[in-house]
Amino acid sequence: MSSSSIRRTCALARKEFLHILRDARSLGMAIAIPMLMLLLFGYALTLDVDNVPMVVWDQSDTQLSRDFISRFHGSRYFSVRGYARTYREVEREIDSGFALVALVVPRDFASRVEAGRPAQVQMIVDGSDSNTATIAMGYADVVSLTFSQDVAIRWMQSVGGPSFAPPLEVRPRVWFNADMESRNYIVPGLTAVIMMVISALLTSLTVAREWERGTMEQLISTPVKGYELVLGKLAPYFAVGMFDMLLAVLMGKFLFHVPLRGDAVLLFAIAAVFLAGILSMGMLVSILMKSQLLASQIAMVLTFLPSFLLSGFVYPISNMAKPVQWISYAVPARYFVALMRAIYLKGTGLELLAGEIALLVVFGAIMLALANARFKKKLT
Amino acid sequence: MAETSDDKAVVVRDLVRRFGSFVAVNRVSFEVRRGEIFGFLGPNGAGKSTTIRMLCGILRPSEGAGSVAGFDIRTQTEQIKSRIGYMSQRFSLYEDLTVEENINFYSGIYRIAPDRKRERKEWVLRMAGLADHRNSRTSVLSGGWKQRLALGCAILHEPSIIFLDEPTSGVDPMSRRRFWNLIYELAGRGVTVFVTTHYMDEAEYCDRIGLMYRGKLIATGTPEDLKHRFMREEVLEVGCERFQDALGEIEKLPGVREVAVFGRGLHVVAEDGETVAAEIRTLLAEKGFCSAHVEKIVPTLEDVFVSLIEAQDREESAEAEVRR
């Protein structure tokens, strides 16, 4: 690129930057929307099932049954919200959504346990949210199992047996997201998704706007070159996008307390590659459509759904049907989400991530080349 | 191109532009000499803008050939673009930028040498009368200011040919006059000016004009030339009271081609002026139109244009008749 080309590109970049500064709407879109999305999704979107609201009908009403119930209440997974006296009451609490599960302890609970005979307790679960229901049932199983184990040990000790230990015990140790906080997993992915949606939207307007306002006709009558125009227009949005990225990382750190284990420089370098590709894609859409409305809608469709559904951000790609998995290879957010998580949660370095980074570079190069090739200094 | 000699700024041969089945420009040929003010005159939709866009290298011709500043309008459009200034119909300035920012932008695009940048900017500001408004947003400027600023931005790089597409539409009369003074100034320095307009009075300011109608160039020449050469009929000016009523009566006279209201009187087009003038005088006296006067005048460009357009329409309907 010659020095004179750089001058033209700079003139375009400066002009475009002034447009962004002067237009409150685009400035708001560039900065407020990503922050709003991060706040909204960061707080609302949690995959943890904690404090499942529970209603209890304790027919036994004994020391033992109260002990059993307190095992639920004492865990972080359940929270006893009320007591029922009849099935009608239980039904009402679940129907109204006041409780998600109901625990019914039968009248003969204590007597059977103390006699060493098997006792049954009833668990009623609202299955309309199947995911939460499954997890809650799993928790309930564990709570009951530990209780039975304790009862068994106490019983053996009372009959004078040797001190007893269960034959097998799993001691889990979680790596990478030791607290099993789903937020630590969601925020890095969310940042990737927001970057994709916002940046494509930003550039999708820029070329179309000039066609609509008639300024493009003037611009194409000058000796400006296509690549100077594409690069000049990309530059300010690239700066805005990187600023968004910085905001997102800072919010992740100070607001959501998501630890960043990996190299921050690597993180931003990868974000820059990803951003350049997505901005070029938005620009390509703008060049092809020549209409702001159409271009912004297409940019939304191209980025929002794929990045939410096919990037592995919420739904694991490995659980998807094979054809859908293949499609997901064409979604650049897939690589960026994976890279963000690897760097955030595992602290993985460049050597293990090179393959995915290379794919992002290829994507960016293709988009930039296409935008450059499709921009014609002609009217039709 | 072989025809292009050094004194020709624009040469066009059989230029055609179609949009689908619509022929916007139909086999147009003409030449513009260096340093000339050449006016393209015609109603809206006549193909003036389409022609100018092809000359500026931003629209591909469907057929035909042409050159601007010695470069081919089909294959050497980028060379053309660095040698011309183009001002499109809507003064395409960036409304959210200030006057100075617009100038700075175009001086970056045209790569004005750093040592000349300041001088050129001051020149544009002075020329447009915007020195006191350099920090105003372009959107708040009046039409005349926008027009002069757009012209300034288009000629920052001192091109040898400038193309102005309806530069004076929507601009007040004072600004129009000022604008034409600028155009004369540029032409005086040897710049070729190619301008389109649908104002007849502006056409009189041009060295030569081309009349465009329905995609065809129906006449070219100096304004004087057109008035005398192309006007086969004669024009009579009729002044009288209640001239609207008189119009209906005069139209019925034999030998009258056309009657039109012109100012506070009528223009009557007739093949034999002397005879018809006498007839009109008799008629007006008979019908009691007081203080009437009838005299033969030099036709205005508007008369010429209307006469040429009607001849064209007659020809086309005759052709259509034959084809049927």
C-alpha cells in the first residue's frame, strides 16, 4: 500500500469516525447495546439449578422425618418454601408455581426406618421444565442416598458391629471451572456472541447509507480505490469493536467476577482477527444490498441465530445432529466461543489453539477479499 | 480514440444507454472543445444525467464510444476520474460534517499536496463565501451555500474538465447568478465546463448548447445559431388585454402553428409571419380587443426548443404511422 493510498484511507477513516461520533444512534448501538446485552444475559442466563422451591407434607412428623427434611433444606439445591397438609394443597402449590417439587413423607416413615425395614418417600416434580426437573431429581436421589447411608451406619453401630465404611466413595475434583459456576462458562461465550452480532450490524449500514444519501455517487466519481474505501470504512468500526471487547472483558472481570486464566494479549489478538472478519462480512452485506434496512436485517439473520444456536454458546455442538454439526463449522463464532473459553477457563496457550485461530484468519481473509471484489465504482 | 485531437475535451459517438427495455440515451454524438461552457438543455428525464454519468465513468454505456480528456469512457474510467470534477444532482455533501470537514475529506481523497492543502481550502471557503461558517454543520446551510461548497469540493484538485449536473436546481436567483459568475471565472482560466440545466435562461449563458429530448440530442449549436438556424417558423409577439381569451381566437386562424402564453402576452408561431400578423390585427380589432400590438421578434431559446420538440414529436408519430 503506497503512502498516497494510506492518505486516502486515513481521510475515509477520519470521516467515518466523525459520522459515528455525530450520530447518537450509531454510537449508542455500538457501545450501549453490547453492554446492555452483557448485563441482561449475564444475569438472566444461568444454567445452574439452585434453591429449587419445595413444599413438604410431613405425615410422619417425627424427629427422624424432620431430620430427613432438613437435609434438603440445608443443601444449596433446595429451599423449603412451605408445608402442606393435604394432596389438594400440594397440587395447588405446584400448579401456582410456588413450588417446583413436593416431598411427601408417609405416616409410617419413622417406624419402618427404625425397624430396619425399607421406607418410601414420595417426590412430586413439575416436569414442565424438564431440564430443571431432571437435575432436581438427581439432587433428591443424592440427598436420600446419603441419608440412607447414615441410617445404615448408625444401625450397624447400634447393634455393636465394627465401625463401618462404605465400600466405594467418589471424590470428585473439578478442573478449570472449580466452582462449577455456569456464569464463568457463559460470560466468555456471551462476549463472543455479542461481538459477532454488533460488529456485523455496525458495518452493514455504512456503505448502504452512502448509496441511499447519494454521497456514494460523488465518491465513486473520484479516483478513490475500492480497497481504500473498504479499509478506510473498516478502521473506525474496528476501533469501536475493540473498545466493546475491552468493555466486555472488564465487565466480566469486575461485575461477574469471571477469572481470566489465560493470556489477555492472546485473547485480544484473537478478538482482533475475529472482529476484522465479521466487520468485513457486514461490509460485504452492505455493499451487496445498497439498502440500510435490508442490509441490517440480513446482517442480523446471518449473525444472531447462528451465533446463538450453532456456536456452542448455550447448546453443546457435540449433542447436535450430525448435519447441524457440519453446518456449525461454517459459523466463525463457533471457533471464537471455543477460543474464548479455552483462554478464559483453561488458560490454554497459542500452541494448542493454532488450528482454530487459522480458521478465523481464513474466514477474515475471505470476507475482506469478497467485500473488496464486490465493491464496484459504478452505478447500475 | 483517433478522433480525439488536443483541442477536444469530450468526444462522443453514438452513445447508447438502456435500462431494461427503456432507452435513456439514444445514439447521441457530440463534441466539446477545451475551455468551452457546454450546456445540456432538456426536460427532466431527457437523458442528460445519464449521459453525464457515462462521461464521468460511473455508468457503463450500452453501446457507442467516447472519450473525456483523451481517455476512453469504457476502458479508462479511473484515469478520467482523476482529471475531472463532478457535481451530482443532489449536492452530495456529508450533512453531519462541518464545512471544513467536508473540504478536508475531499482534499484527502484527491490527495492534494500537503503544502497546497491550506491554500486550496481557503480558496474554496472564500469562493463559496463560507469563511465565517467553516465550523457549521453542512445540514444547516442554505441551498446556495451547499451548492457552492459542493462545487468547491469537486474542483479542489483543479481538474481541467468539470461536469455539473443541474447545479442550480432548488437554489435562489441571487445564488444562481453568483454561481454562473463562478463558472465564467473557471472557464476564463481554461477549464471546460459541462453543465446540464432545465432553465432556458441559463442556457443563454453557455458558449454552446445541446438540446436533449427523450434520449435524443435533437440540436447542438451556439444559442444564436439555434435561434436562427433551427427555427423555420417565425415568432410574433402579441400584446393585448384579456390575452387568455384572445389565445383561443388566434389558435383558430389558418397558418398558425402554435400559440403560447409568454409573460403578459402571447407568442404566436407561424410559417408566414407577415400574413398572419395582418390577420391577427384584423381579428383582434373585430373582436374588440383594445390596445393590441403585434410584432415579429427574435425567438427565445424556449420558442426554439418547443418548436424542435414538436417537430420531433410529429416525426415520431409519422414514423409510428408508417410502421403500422
